[in-house]
Amino acid sequence: MKIVIANESHFKYAEVICDTIAESARVRGTGIAKRTPEYVQKRLQNGNAVIALDGDKFAGFCYIEVWGHEKFVANSGLIVHPDYRNQGLAKMIKKEIFELSRKKFPNAKIFGITTGLAVMKMNYELGYKPVTFSELTNDPEFWKGCQTCKNFDILTRTEQKMCLCTGMLYDPSLNTKEKEKEKEKVNSKTFTRLKSIKESLFLKKKTTS
């Protein structure tokens, strides 16, 4: 099994990717924005996607969408072929596309909207936080993509404030601050421990002298 950054050589998988995404949504009974093979091929062409292959057989896929002049990016279309589910592949693909997003767009906020609990859990483990839709991109082109979802009327009635999907966001600036705080906390603990060892050695030396 290989998970690689997709390119034009993977165009032949565009149709099966779209069919697998659509069939998964139908089986789960959830709404989803429809993708066309042409749409998927553009993501393959610009290196904004990862694809999992078992030899030449399609196993999984996910792609990056860029919004608001690279202020936001979304990891979308995560799918695993039925033959490869329940093996942890989705988590591996999610991690690969997240790392690709961070590498290509280091200052962008990474977000996603989903109805799937499994995806929510994966996002949370990567550092995403649940947010309101107002904290996501206001790029009309992104929300236009929801028009093909069967729940679009809910989004429209609520003036884009809520829907059946949950919004999740990874903010690199906030995560950097949190890591610095954690680093300071660890450094403080280390210093306290070293101080304690030093004091213990000093007392031992004083006692024996």
C-alpha cells in the first residue's frame, strides 16, 4: 500500500474517486457536495491531493482546496474504497493530507465541515477545534459547493450560520502558542527537578564532609 502526492498520472482514477464518494454518501444517507471527474483532475494536476494505491488498485483519496487568497485551506473528499475500510487507512490519508497542507500553506488555517464522527475524531487528534461557521472562510465559492448537498436548504435558511455538518478548524498560530506554553511548562518541570537533584547532592556532600 502506498500513499503518494497525486499528479497527472493518476487522472485515470478520477471517475472511481467520484463514484466512491457519491456511493458512500448514499449508503450513509448524508448530504455531500458532488464532485466531477474534471474537478478532481484539477486537484491531481496541481499536486493538491494524496492518493492511496494497492499496486494499481485505487484504495483512498483526499484533496486540498484553497480559499480566501491562501488564508484558509480545506482537506476535502476524504474517502476509502470499501475493500480497504476498517484498516486505519483513512487516518493515514488524513495525516498525509494534513502534513501536505502544512507544508504547502504553512500560514493558512485548515478547516473542514463534516457529519462523520470518525472524521471529527481524526481532526481533533490533529489539533482541530470545533468552531461556528462564522469562523470559517467567507469565500462564496466554498459555500457554493454545498449547493449539490441535499441539506443545502438548511444552510440557506440559517443564513450560512449552521447546518447538519460540524465545522472544525486548525489555526497554526494558536497551536504554536499552545506548544510554546507546553514547552515552558516542561522546561519549568525540568528545572525544578534539576534543582531538587542539585540540592539533594549538596546536602549529601555537606553531611559527609
